[in-house]
Amino acid sequence: MARAVSAKKKLQDALDAAALAAIHQSSLSEIGRSLQNFLEENYEKNRGRSSVQAKVISFDGSKLESEGRLSLETTFAKFFHINEIPISTTSVVVKPAYDDIYFSVDLSSSTGVGATPRDRTALGALTRPYMRATFGNNLPQGCEFACHRRQGWEPSGKTIYQMARDAGIRLREDELILQFNQLVDLLLDPSDPAAKGGLRRISVIGFSSIATQLASLSTSASSIKSALGRFRDDDRDATDYSLVFNRLTRLLGRQGDGSRAEPLKTIVLITDGVNSRDFSYSQKPIDNSLCDKIKSRGFKLAVIEIQYPELMNNFVYNVTVRPVKNKISTALESCASPGWYFKAENHEDVPVKFLEFKEKFVTSRVRISN
């Protein structure tokens, strides 16, 4: 009996896990195959256990009830002519029907920094001839620090972004937009049952010293992917988190229950965590009271930190960001809902963290109800 109890517990765990995976399939036959395959691949087949069997009891599009069975071969009980003990268990898994995701993307001037050390060196060399009038000898390496916004000295009236693009230099924003669009493709993949059924919508807010809704809630990947490009170059200035949280407060209303009329709402903050003030003195990390206020209303807040690159021997960086460098990640982790903080330490790490967010978001949308 002890072996039977242990086997049933393992069967229950395996069936729950199989159901969590299978519920994302788009048809009843695919769900059935997923259930069976998962159990066959993952259930511990020790000597004396026959293969497990899984079947779908019911599925209504959001709730899956399934059953798992096996026959446990006995040892001592054979003396009493009991050769096998049948074991069965059931699992009920539920997923919310509708989700709205509000991406809030930091497009302040810090995204104008070169994406890699090589890009930053190239950007400095490109801009060095024009920097003396503005910063004197304080920036001998040129404009490698947050020089995205037009400041008036640029040749031919171009922004640094335009100059960098003409020279083939990649900025942090270029990498961010590329990886963000790939994340949108993952979340709104037509092969994903939630996306295919129109159950997942995305909105985009771009912010710096302003906060603008660049895309209203949509199920169209192409519409969302064009959003970040609509943020004007001249609006890429300082970072004011109070503005984006005020805009979110107006947009979100109240938290929903997952129904079509009241979708569940999730906020995803993508930022380097530096609340900007003036380039002549130290910046500060994000104000967590803004995060706490919106979380207290029942909204899940995911934070993806795109870590600010360390700019060695840069006058402006040393005066502004370096004094608070060790406080930024701690503040952003506290800002996020528990378990929803992701940190990309360099531009190569961004797609990894975006994928981690996507996987966690999708799997968190299902739950075991029994």
C-alpha cells in the first residue's frame, strides 16, 4: 500500500504537469497526444510498473479535465494472489481566457548610447569634432553618453541617431527595437492558441520626459512592432517614471477577471532604471512608491532591466549614473511583482531575458484547480 500511495503521488504530479503543457494545444486530438507523450517521456518507469495511460475527460477551451492510469505490479501481495493494483487520478487545469499586456518602454536619451563598446568608441570618434563647443574638454572621447536628442550643434540638423545610422553604428535603441519586435512575434505567434484565438492583446507606451501611448490594445503583431518607431527623436530626453505610471493609471482602469469583458492586465516595464534629472549632478533610481501604488490595485508588474552600460572615464557618466549604479538593480527588483524581475546585463542578454519573460508569462496563465 505504501508503494501504491507513492506511485499515485508521482502519477498525480506527472499528470498535472502534462495537463499544464497540453492545455496550450489548439485541438482535442493534439491535447490528447500531448498528455500521453508527456507522461510516457517524464513518468518514472521503475521496474514493476507498467506504462501509464492518459485520456482527456473534457475540454471547453479554458478548462481541461484529464485522467491518468497505471497498474502497479505487486511483490509481497502476490502471495495473496494480488498481482497488480490499479491506480488512477484526475487533474483539472484552468487558464484565463483574455489577457492585456501593457508594455512601457524607456526611450529616453540613454538609449542613444552605442550598443557595444565598439559602437561607443565609433560614436565618440564620429562626434568628437563637434563636442568642444558644448562640453569643452570634459568629453574628449566625444558623445558616447545619452546624446540621442538634438542639442543644436549637430551637422546638417541631424540627430545623433541619424548620424549614427548613416555611419552604420548600432545604438542601444536599435537593439531594443529589434529584440522587442521578436518578443511581440512570440507573444502574438499565430500558432499560439491564445494569440490565434484573439485572447491576447498588446499595447505600447513609450516614455522619457513624456509618456505617449504608441499603440492601443491590438492583436496585430505588425501594428505593435511599428509602435516604437513612432516615438519622435526630439522627445528622447530625460526619464520621468511618474509620467508613465500616471499614464498607466489612466489607461488601466481596474484589474479584470480574465473574461472577454474584463481581461487580466499585466504591465511590463522595460528600462535601465535611471530616473533622470540634470547632467550636472547625480541621478536617482526609480521611486518604488510608484510601483507599489499600482501593484496595490491588483496589477502584475514585470520589470525587464536593460542594464546601463558602464562608460569608463566619461565625465557625464561619472557625475550622474556612477554614484547610483549599485542601487539601480535593487530598486528595479523591488519595483517588480515577486518573481517578475528580469535583468539583461548587456545587449546580447536582452533576447534571453525577453524569452524568459515570454515563457513565464505563458505558463503562469494556467493553474491547477483541484
